[in-house]
Amino acid sequence: MAHEKEKIDCFACRHFYVTWDKKYPKGCRAMGFKTREMPSIAVFKSSGLKCLRYEPKETPALKNR
């Protein structure tokens, strides 16, 4: 499956967050939704496209450069 090779790691995205909602524990601030699955999977299932809002988190190591 093509999406598997292009899988986006939501945990590494600055827009990803964990919610307090037991039914929808994962969220995307950029797209404004909560879901049971990883947001990038939900985006792919609904649109057929990989997430276009992915932005890597800024890590402390990168900030000091």
C-alpha cells in the first residue's frame, strides 16, 4: 500500500495532541479535530491524501543550533 511508505508520524508533528476525551484520545490542532486513530490515518481515509499540515516538532537540540 502506498500510504504505508509515506506514513506520517503524528507523534513527531507539532500539531498533534493527546485529548482528555476517552472516545477520541488523539487530536490535530492544525485541522481542528479529535479521533480514535492517528490523525494522519483519519486524513488519509477521508481524503485519500497524506496529511499536508505535518510540521516536525522543534526539539531542544535544533533550537540551540
